[in-house]
Amino acid sequence: VHDMGAWRQMGWRARMAFVATLWPYMVPLYVVYLSEYIMQAGAWSAIGFPPESKAARDQFYKLANLCYQGGVFISRSSGLVVQLSVGWLWLMPLLQALLLAFFILDALYMFWYDWSILPLCVVAGLLGGTVYVQGFALISRETEPGKKELAMSAASMAGDIGVATADILGILVQGCIYRFHHLESATFHC
């Protein structure tokens, strides 16, 4: 029988040292959430056909997020069908960061600027949901039973910190895109 609360007997330094060993799972969670929430709050909120129309931007934002949530639903619902390695876990946040760069550049320069871009929003959801479910599945498989509770709690903070950081940076990205297009309703201007 395993001691399910072994982490409770660990001192503060031992807990922090253990949490530091979780970086292979925490970095992908941080990066994927950072990228997708900057994408949503920054780039998607500035895309519209035409971008000068607030109603058009609002419509794109709603549909982009609906597509995104569909991707998240699919990936989280089927996440345990396939078990990925840590290497695959790291690849997906890199792809998500590339999608972020694509959406920012597209919001600025409008090189692929119509509704056919929405499938990429589904892909963003698929990547984010997959990193979430696979990251925690890997932690569950690779962490000794007595430390799983601590590992899961610590790893979940990586995603939360990614979201909080993205909320701030998303305002900056949105403001820069708005300024580039001479739109007035941004909460921040770069």
C-alpha cells in the first residue's frame, strides 16, 4: 500500500525541490496557455471583416472562440485514447506559439483574411486541450503515488500563470493591432 500523502511529510524546501523537477510538464502548460490566451484576447479580438467594424470584430471573436472550444472539447474528450511522450508534449506548445505569431501577423497585414481562417481556431483548441490532458496524464503516470497530489496542484499553477500573463500581454497585443489599423476602441495603445 502506497502512502498517498507522502508529500505532507516533506519540508518546504523538499516540496519546492520536487516541484522544480516538474518543469518538463509545467513549461508546456505555461507556453500553450500563454499562447492561446494572447491569441484570443489580443489577435482574435482585433480581427473582423472589415476590421474597422466593431460588430464584425465581435462576430469573428465569438465564432473563433466557439471553434476553439470545439477543438478543446474534442481533444479533452479523446485525450486518453492516445498517450503521448514528453517530446510530443513539448512540440504542441511550439505549434501553438507559431499559431499565435500567425494570427498576430494576419491581424496586422490581413494576408489570409476571411472566414476560412476559422479551422485554425479549432487547431488552437486541439493543441491546448491536448497539452492539458496529456500533461496531467503524464504526471499521473510518471509521479510516485505519494506525490501525485502535490505534482498535479503545482502543475496546474503553470497554466494559471500562463493565463494571467497572457491577459496582460493580450491587452498590449490588441492595443498594438488597433493602433496599427487606427482603431479607437482599444483599452491600451502601444
